[in-house]
Amino acid sequence: MEAVLRDQLEYLIQLQDIDNQLLELRQERGNLPETVERLRAEIEETTHLLDMRREEQLNAGKERRRIENEVELAKVSLKRYQEQLFKVTTNREYDAISSEIESAKSLIQNGEARIIELLGREEELAAQISTLESHLDKIKVDYEVRDAELQEKIAETSDMENGLHARREKIVGQLAKPVYAHYERIHLAKEDGMGVAQVYMGACGGCFAAIPPQKLMEIASMEDFILCETCGRILVDADSMEKERQ
């Protein structure tokens, strides 16, 4: 049992070492992955907004031209009605043509007001589109630069990273599932990625909480897995393990 436990602790130390190296590789990339993803999302969002503004501008232009045509037709009708007004012979005809004249005038007045409104909106949209296009060009350039930097860093470390992942997979296969599950839970929860902590001057090397003497003896004996009562990391005594190897 002790030999099996010692092997498990050895695997855990190797696993922690691999995870430390993987963390260093990620840290070398800094915040580039997050920056590239943020820029990509911003490009997508800006492109979508730009498409919406262009469509709105197109629809405003179509509506304006339609109303301009209607106003021109109404002006032609108004002129014709005004000429007919002097040729009527009955009050009924006079009232009917007067009603058509008022309708034409109302259409022209409302149409011209709407045309002015649409022209203003088109100008506003044109300014927004110009700003969005400039912003999109800028973030596209920024994205290309940052993504190139990220791809270069990935290319520099991909072989090492793939090798570490392959070694990690083999080691995980040697660990008892409950042991690995506990390690992985702590490893993912801690900012430094440490699921295993070595004893250092009578304290946990992860959180630096003091370890009672009796626990120190149990850790050194390697007869059971001992967890830090403060941070939950698996505790190992590297000196004792080195003596066992010898």
C-alpha cells in the first residue's frame, strides 16, 4: 500500500510540474488570447451595426424617393385641379375639385416635411456609417497585428505544449480517479494552478498555513494522502520522497 501510495504521490508531483510548465506557456502569451477574442467580437458587433445602419440608410433613401415622386405627382394634379376650378359650372363640381385641391396640398405639405426629415436622417446615418467604417478599419488592423503575434507565440510553443499534454495524459491514466479528481478540482480553482503543495519549513507551500507536527509526520511517512486543512492542496514532503528513492 505504501509503495502504491508513494507512486501516486510521484505521479502527482510530475503532473503538477507539467501543469506548471503549461501555465508558464500560457503566461508567455499574456492577455493576447483574450485581446484577440475581444477584437474579433468587436469586429463582428461593429460589422453587424454597420450593416444595420446601411440598410436603414438604404430604406430611408427609398422612402424619400417614393415620397418625392408622390409629391411631384400631387403638384401636377394640383395644377390641373386649379385650372379646372375656373371651368366648373356647378357648385357640386366646385366643391369636389376644391376637396381634391386641399387633398393635394396636404399631401404635398406632409410629403415635403417627411422628405426634409428623411434627408436629415440620411445625413445622420451617413455620418454614423463613416465613423463605424473608420472604427472597423482600425480594429481590423489591430486584430490582424494581435492575432499574428498570438499565432507566432503558439507556433513557437506548440511542439512543447503538445508534448506536455501527451505526458500529462499518460500520467493522469496512472492516477486513481478520486485522487486525480481532487487534484484537478483544486488545480482549476487556484490562480497559481497548484493542486499539490510541498511542505516548506513546516508549512503548506501553497497557502503557507502552519502544519501540526503530527500531520508533518504523517506526510513524511507517506502512508496516506494528507490535505492542507486550509487550502485543500495535497501535501507532499519532497525530502522524504527523495530519501525513499535512494
